[in-house]
Amino acid sequence: MSREQSLVQRARKAFQTGKSKPLEYRRHQLRSLQRLLTERRKDIAEAVRKDLCKSVNGTELFETMLLEGEISLAVDRLAEWAAPRPVEKNLLTITDEVYVQPEPLGVVLIIGAWNYPWAVTLQPLVGAIAAGNAAVIKPSEVSFHSAKVMEELLPLYLDKDLYPVVTGGVSETQELLKQRFDHVFYTGSGSVGRLVMEAASRHLTPVTLELGGKSPCYVHKDCDLKIACRRITWGKFVNCGQTCIAPDYILCEPSIQGSLVEEMRKCIKEFYTDDPKTFEDYGRIVNQRHFKRVMALMEGNTIAVGGESDESQCYIAPTILRDVKVESKVMQEEIFGPVLPIITVSGVDEAIQFINEREKPLALYIFSHDKKLIKRVIAETSSGGVLANDCLVHCTISALPFGGVGSSGMGRYHGQHSFDQLSHMRSCLIKKLGMEGMNSMRYPPHTAEKLGWARFFILKQVNVGRLRRMVMLSMLVGLAAFVLQRQVVRTAREAYLSGRARALEFRLQQLTALQRMITERQTEISTALKQDINRSQYDTPLLELIGLENEISLAISKLAEWAAPRPVEKNLLTLRDEVYVQPEPLGVVLIIGAWNYPWAVTLSPLDLYPVVTGGVSETQELLKQRFDHVFYTGSGSVGRLVMEAASRHLTPVTLELGGKSPCYIHKDCDLRVACRRITWGKFTNCGQTCIAPDYILCEASIQGKVVEGIRQTLREFYGADPKCSADYGRIVNSRHFNRVMSLMEGYTAMCPPHARMMQEEIFGPVLPIVTVSDMDEAIRFVNEREKPLALYIFCSDKTAVKKMINETTSGGVTVNDVMMHYTLSSLPFGGRQSGMGSYHGKHTFDRLSHMRACLVRSLGMESFNQARYPPQDRQRARRVRMALRSPMIDFSKRTFVWAVSATVIAFGLFITLLVILLIASGLNCTCWYWQGFYN
């Protein structure tokens, strides 16, 4: 067993003890990490100085200070973040307990980067600890001294078993990636990011990739060039240009290029003196390999400022290139060094076109006094984040999500976003075993009257046919979804790039057209489903169409709200600025549907939403193309192939894979009602439902009663001969029929835990019963197996229910019913090892949108920025610390209303008190004053 494998196993065993789950333990670990940063400040600064030639103040400003603020926020807000999150209900669940419970993922692998070896490695660790996970930390071997100090110090402050540090190079990282993790968080280059995602696909492990890219900076001629150049110069040459969100190149009109060069020349002299080489706040390139790479990028270009270098010290002076050609080498890859090319454009139109013709960057910078122009550039481009009239500072706001889109990365973190990214949002629905009459509408035999009641009650029903829902909601976020052929892909992308899918009116029009098609073509849809899986004319509306109609209605009514900018909290640095998150379309999405609810949708116009049928070869050809998201529903084996294919293009994926969903029945519950609900959930669609109960766990004393209860319910639902029932379906084909039949071979009455049918998802009308001694054994049985997509508990004891929920993990959990959590659009639907990513209602909209962090600043109040500019000293560092660690301030409309209300109430109380005193004294205010009332 390798050292890496041993450490991972040790971390998993420590996590499985449950000691990382209590909130107080998490706070203790976070405070210990904060103590490390405070007590070992000198050791950290010395290591960073050896690696990157950073000054002591520079290390504090750009490495530890942001970490301290992140930790303080997590400690203060942890109880709020980890608390159950209530969601909206529908009429069927109005009396039930419905909420989303954040829970730990498990063991997280964090692979850090060398450019900010402490900040980018420990910031994800803060989120992992806050979320209750174990984490294996792999610092970059390039920043050797920092990695060594981290390996020495972290075990002195944090739990050695839960948070081990692994040092080493490529071979150690490769060995780590062979192990199974519950999440992988990687910061670095795109080429390595592809390898990380490909390795993660073997274990179906979700990933967060922070990759960087060429971040453009557009400078409009109307702005204050002096202030703009100060902020650009600072943002570019901090850390010797080795910052993933540093401005990579400038776009400006030819008329201001000369002024920009001169102003930046002055700023370089002001910040770094005449000789930056001897100035302590100017760093060095990390090693000679990167030094040679950056120097090679400058070849063939006109150097306007700087250009000096010293290979022995890995020194490159702050350099500005002018009149750079688009085809030059420096424009073909991220520079990641102190070289700033300037490209001239005719105006904002050409600048927007230039940005859109390239990969989506991690950051976009705009300098202009014209707010309309700023909004236009934001609306017509795409990037991980956008900052107007400044550089880098959007990453200092914990309330803004930090992350890339497209080739610049996937996933987001900072503040609560880190907590959510490294948590599983578990859907929880706790029902009662009473009011069984309300459920008769969903039970067979189905009739038109029952269907009418179902339409009335299931106001927010979510369609079980995921393919249909995803096609519909992909329109919500302005995406182009399709299935097949390179030419079709190209046509869909061209249609998307035309911009028509962005307009809310267009999206509403498409949703309305889809709703009309469902209504007008119900007969054809029902006929097709009857031919495929023998589904009855009433089953099709109940399981497919009612939910979709109501999902569309929800989308139409809430679309403006979902797509609107979302204001976030501010800190003192951004108190006067505009700070918000803007949901924006991802691009072109591939949706690969499943056969168990087989309904293909034809949308208009076909160039935006084409549907092309085909088999394995056609799907393989599809997966060779580049998409902006891939949504797959099906088996885990194919899911691995889908994720591996997506990794070649760094495409994020959503996988819905199913699994063996257990159903525990406690002896104290009403067995008659429990058996009715379980029978309905299991045998709907002939058992071919990904969240159907896969097996039952119960005590031996009630097994006979459970069997008899299910037998009676089957007869009630499907008659003496289910084969003759119009409501009982069929296995989809002979291959699946033979597979299900083979699972039953050799078993009649008893089903031991090691039986073959307990080793894979049944996905058919077979329900094994496994006996356990009590709830504790049932919990152990569930935890010893793969995390299921759903967990069902039938029990009248609320304390026992909460215990089982807290001590197990699953995609979702429903108490005293089955599958009903799926009917709530407000609950996220998704798996753990049974998939990745969640959707339904607004969750789908968010899943298929990029949450773009937006910060719009002014070019005024430049004196407030002096503290961050070189030369740096302790006094400036204290000012920045005060601003960054200031409490987050909520400027939302609701908070404003509360603040105004509180002010009015306080003023009213003051006046009331004053009047009471006047009455009690029998004097007016003048008398008070002259008679010395206050003496």
C-alpha cells in the first residue's frame, strides 16, 4: 500500500467516525487554522519569500489576510450555513416538514497552486472544514518551501487524521488521483485540469477546477486614464504578474494607447522605483522554466516599457508591449508574468467581438465612466467574473462566487459558496402516515376523475421524465440543447451566438409553445408510451405531463425573478459600489436522456433545439464535440464514459445515475398504509424508476405482515392478474427482461444481504426484503453500501426518524412515503455517488446558468486605495486588514425595509418616552431647561 493510499484511507476512517460533523468541532478546527496563520506568520512569510521573493507585508496582504477574513466569516456564519433550509410546499405537502439539509460530502482532495501557495490551498480547506469534510491537502511542489512548511505546521494545529498533507511532485499527485475521493478541488492549468477531471471520472467524483485564462481589460477613452492606469498597473504586476485573474492584455482605441503607456510608466516608477529589481515589493518568476516561457512570449513585439531581465534571479522587469498583433505568440496563451500587451480596437463593438471570439476568461475588466456602456459589455460578453473600474478586488468579497466558466474552470467558492460547493444539499420530506384518502388519486386503477384531482393538487409537480424537463429548463437559461451530428452542433451554436435565446421574452415564448404542444399532442404522446412500455392513457398525464405543465407554469411565472441580478452583501471597501451576481447562459448543452420515461420533444425553432435520434455510435460522435454542459441520465458505467469524454473539453457535467434506494420499515408504523405507499412507488412504471424503493429493511417479526400487506395492495391496484391490468407496464426490452429474471434465480422467500440482486440496482418489478435486528443495524447496512439516490423511512417516532436521517447519507430522503420528494420543484434532486449535480425548478436554472460575479466601482475616491499600492508597510497593511475584515453588510431590499422600520420604531419610542416625561413633570421643554431639570 502506497503512502498516499494509506493517508486517504486514514482520512476516510476518521471521517466515518463522525467527529468532523459537530459544529463545535468544525469551529475548533477553524480557530486552530486561524491561530496557525497568526502564530506562524514569520515562518509563512519566510517560505513565500524563498519561493516567490515576496516581502513580509506582501505575504500578509495577499496570502494570510484574506484567509483570516474567510475563517472569521465561516466561524461567525457556520450555524446559519449548516442549518436546515426550509423550501416552498405544494398542496400535497402543506402539513409536512420539507427542507434541504446541507451535509458533508466525505473526503475532499485539494490540489493547490504555486502562485499563492497559502491562499489558494487553504481557502478551499476552510470550506471543507466548515462543511464537515475530511480533506487531503496537496500543495504545489513548485513552491517547495511553502509546501514543506505547510507539511510541518498543519499537523501541529489541525487533526492529523482528518487533514493530512501530502507533498511531492507528479508521481505523488498521480497516485493520489488513483484513490477514491468525494470531491476534487484543483487550482492550476487547463492541461492538468483535464487530467484531473479524467482521473476523477473513474470514480464518478465531482470536481471544482479553477484554471485561469487570458483576462481582458477594456479601457474606454472617456475614463480617467490616470486612475485607471494606477489600478491596472497594480493588478497586473502584483506577485510579478503571476495571478490567475491579473489583466492579461489591454484593449483600447489607438488614440489613447500612447497616454496609457506613459501613465503606466509613471505608475511603475511610483510603485517600484526606477529599479524594480532592487525593490522588495517586486517579486520574481517562480523558476527558470517559467522565466524562459515568459521571455519567449515577448519575442517579435514592440517593448514600450521595461523588458529588462536577469535569468540568474528569474527577474523580468514590469513590461508593456504596444501595437501587439492578434496573431503574435503572446496572445495565444495566458502570460502569467509581468508582461502587458496592448491591442488597439476601433471601439467597444470591436472589443466585445474580440472577447467573444476567444475562450471565456476567468475575469473581465472594464474602465469607463459610462454606466450604460459597462452594462452593455457585461450583457454581451461572458466571463467568470466582471469588475468595472478596478482590478482583482472582486475576489476580496466573500459574498461573490469566485470561479470560471468554459475553459477558465467550473464550480465556485469563497464564503458560503465554498461551504455549498463542498456540501451535499439533501432533500428531506417528512410526511405522516395519516390522510391516506388524499393519496388515492395516484394509486391504480387510474381514472379520468383521479387524473382531474391530481391536476388540481400537484401544482408544482416535477416530471419524472428528466429529458423533457431538462430540454424545457435549458430554454429558461437561454441554452441550445440538442442530440447529435457535428453539423447540428455547429448550427445550434451559431443560433445561440446570435443572442436571441438570451431575451426573456423569447424564452417565455418558447415555454408557452412547449406548453401548447403538450396540450395539443397528448394523444400522440400517450400512444407512443403505450407502444414503448405499455403505459396506460391515464399514467402518461400523471407521470409525464401534469408535472411538466406545472413546471412550465412555475418557470413562466418566476423567470424574471430567477434571471434578475442578485444583490449580495458588501464590505467597507465596496460600500458605495454595485455588487451583484448575474445569472447568464452557459452556451450549448448536450442532454442525453434515459429510456425509462421515453418521451422526445420537438421544439421550434429547430436550429436552437434540434433533436436527433441514434444509438451508441451517434452518442459517441456527439461526445467528441465541444459543449458548455453535459446532462446525462442513465447508468454509472456510461456516466464514467460521459465524464471522461467531457474532461477533454473541460465541460462540466450533471449525472443522474440512480442506485439501490433502501426502504426501512419500523415495527411501530401503520403497516397497512406503509405497504400501500411502498407498493405504489415500487411498481409504478413496472419498477423502472430510478428512485423506486430497491429493497426493504425490516425486523423479522413484521416481515410476514409486510409481505401480506404488499400482496393485498397489488391485488387492489392491479387485480388478480396484473398482466391484464391497463395500469401495469412492461419491461422495456428482452435484454432487460433477462437481466431482471436472472437476479431472481435461486431466491424464493429469503434474500440474504450478499445475494446477487443486492449487488446492483434492480430497475424492475422485484422487491427483496432483508431482515435486520433494529434501526441501528439498518443504519449500518445502508452506510456499508454505495450512497443511494433516495432513502425511505417508515416510522412514527420522530426522534428515531431524525436519528436515521442524521446518521445516513443519500441524494434525498422521504419519511412515511416514497418518491414524493420528487414532486416538489423547491427541493433539489440529485445524487452523491449515485450522481452529481442537482436540479428541479430554480435548481435547474441555477445548475445550467453561470453565476457571474459583478462588481461595478467608480474611478473616484482613489485615496482609499493607497493602502494596497506599493510600497507596502505595516500601517497600510492594518488599514487593508480593517477593511477586509469588516462585517459583511446586507443592502438587499428586505434588509433596507427592516432598517427603515427599526429606525422609525426607535424614533417613535423616543418621542413617546419624551411625551411621558413631559406629562409626568407637568412642564414643557423650556421649563425643563431653565429649571435645571438635567442638572
